[in-house]
Amino acid sequence: MDYNVTQAPFFTYDLQSKDLRSRVVSNGNGLDMRIIEAGFEDVRQPCVLLLHGFPELAYSWRKVMGPIAAAGYHVVAPDQRGYGGTKGWTAIYDGELEPFRMTNLVKDVLGLLSALQHREAIVIGHDFGSPVAAYCALTRPDVFRGVVLMSAPFPGAPATNANDKDSRESRSHAPDIHQALASLNFPRKHYQWYYSTPEADADMRNCRQGLHNFLRAYYHYKSADWAQNKPFPLASRSARELAKLPTYYIMELNQNMAETVAPEMPTPAEIEACKWLTDDELKVYSTAFNFTGFQGGLQWYRCSTTGAFNNELEPFAGKTIDVPSCFISGKSDWGVYQMPGAFERMQSDVLTDIRGCHLIDGAGHWVQQEQPEAAIDLVIDFLSGVELST
């Protein structure tokens, strides 16, 4: 089913904290953006903008927003294009991808910031929000005066001619990497290319176990609660090395994502013990994705895997991020190493003013939810060293 969010009512948040509120802001780029904010009593305070990833929402920042605001900031987390209560996008698999290209996602953020009457901000991005935050800092350092990347290292903009077939294959980790993965004795496929297929949205939204249980298993599998998440750097971009990644990244060839995570569904006792994502909190996600489907977020992956809009990013190849920066992830997060060499290249070649690179104990991929206190301390320490003119 294709989903046209412009024809649907708003998805809203029932927030349980007096320190947080939700409202809708038009960003001047075609979106009415559902945001959650803290520190809204005085929006003259410097702005911290929080960008979520997949499959997440502005709600994923709920545990860190109040304390950051209390440190003296106006903290804003939007549902990004394709997600939650933000309106003005249409997710049709065979429709236009242009609205979901990276330069337009950056434009969404710039428009929101302008609508909130902030001239500057510090931007923090998690998962797929991390490259959006990185491109914000890379392309508009005059606006984004500091950047924190979470869970997804940024290795820099694609090299010139990255739209050529040979270059696309190189960027996808090795020549003929997909054929090589499929030819392994235990045939595999890359999750980003699976997410780019026409079937991915319905596979997850209409899965046998139900959407709520799918998300429970997915979040559990990528968290520190799944004890087998013990990541390490991969030696190369070969299929055999990539196949060392868990199946949520390098999937079994003949399974979809819902089938991949189903065996890792936590027990009722484990669910009860999961304080970082209670069942009531999970219902916020399952309700939202039942409402929107996943295709809006999957369009981001399609822009990446096709390389269709790399020509807009190529002029930034070799350019460094020179504003103050920081990287935060969980020690149990395979996302740090899923793109071999990116973590190291980010530190040596891309971030010229890196103030810290932190892997938090007891956290997997969902670091700001799994270990919010540690994430808050690191973020506030970073913010205190970034100077803003407003």
C-alpha cells in the first residue's frame, strides 16, 4: 500500500513530561513538521536540534531533552520527512525520490530552524540522522556551529563520478559485493539494498508476528540486551568479512527483515525488564508506523543505494567538517563498524575539531535511549565547549 500523508490527520504525541511539548511548525520546504521541544519557555536560548534515524521518531530523544534544556538550551526534535506526525510528504515506491535526497533533508532542517527564528544551532543526529547532521555541518558551518554524530560514522562525501557503475560498486563495500554475498556458503544480502526493494515496507508493516512485536524484536536485537552484540572492526570490505555482521545488517538471502528478527523476540520476562523501552513507550512507535508505514523512511535508503543524487554531494568530496564535533555510540553497537574503515576515516580525515569519540558501556545501537544519563553527560560536556553568537 502506498501512503499519502498529506491526506491523513496528524499523528500526535501524548507526552508524559511537563518539560516537553509537541506542536507543528511549517518549515517552508513543503512540510508541516511535528516537533517535540524542551526549553521552550525562552526560545532566545541557543538551539540544539536532534535528528532521529530509522525506524525512529522525534520521540526517541525524549529521555535526553529535558536535561539538555535545563543546561540552558532550546532543544528541538522533529519527526523528519517520511515519519510520524510530519505532514507534506508522499511515499510511493514508484514515485519521485527527489524530496528524500540528502540535500533536501538538509533544507528541511534549515527551514525548520528558520521558522523557529534561530540563526544558529548545534545539530545532533542518530543513525540515519547522523549523515543528515554531518551534511548540515559540512555544507552550512555558518549555521550549524557544532555537530554530534551518534552510532553512524561519517566517512565524508562521495568521490567524484560516484554515479558510475564501478564507483557505485566500490561504495557498496567491494566490486560485485552483492553477488559475492549471495555466493557465500551461507548466502547473504545487505540490509540497505533489501530496504530498497518494493517489498520491504509491506514485509515489516504486515508481518506475521504483528508490527508491534516486529519492532520489539528489532530494537532488542540491535541493543545491548542482545548479549551476542560484541562488535569489532572488520578487516576489509570483502563479503566474507561483512558476513561477520549480525543478520540485521547482513541478512540471510531468502529472508525479509521481519523473518530475520523474529527468532530474537525477547521473552515476556525480558520485555518486563526492559526499562529503556517499556511496552507503553514501544506503543508510541508501533502506533506511528502503523499509521504511516515505513516507506517514507525507506526512501532515504533508496536515495543512498541508487546513488541517484550523488552529483549534488560530489562537490563536497574531500571537504572536512571544521566545526567542533563529537561521536557517541554504544560499546555494543555494530553500527560503528558496519562500513569497514568509516569509523577510522571519520576521525583521521573528516572531523578536524573532534572533541571526543565515546563508546558507552551497556548501550547498543539505541544509545540515547539505552543509556540516557551517560549520553546526557557527554552531550552537555560537548555543548559547554561550543561557542554560539546567539
